Amino acid sequence: MGEVVNLRQVRKRRKRDEDAATAEANRRKHGRTLAERDVQEAEEKARDAHLDAHKLSSDTDE
């Protein structure tokens, strides 16, 4: 005969494992240090400034 299993405990254990996996994925996705965020923001500002400096003028009166 097989082992007696409490289904409620199995469901709770499975949910905890799934929640832990989701939390780990979120930490990897959103978990950046303040320095990393600052560096990325500075790079984005520099890139935007570079693009804005090379825009063609839209005020062409021909």
C-alpha cells in the first residue's frame, strides 16, 4: 500500500515553491543597485542628448 498524503499540505508546498520561483525571477528582473540605476540613467540621458543634437531642423521655409 502507498503512503498516506495530506493533499492540503501538498498544495500549500507546491504554492510556496511556485511563489519562491516567481520572487526569484522578480529579484533578477528588478533587483538593481542604486549605482546601476544611476549609470543606466546617465547613459540614457547622454544617448538622448546625442540624438537631439543630430536632429534635422523641421523649420524649413522653402
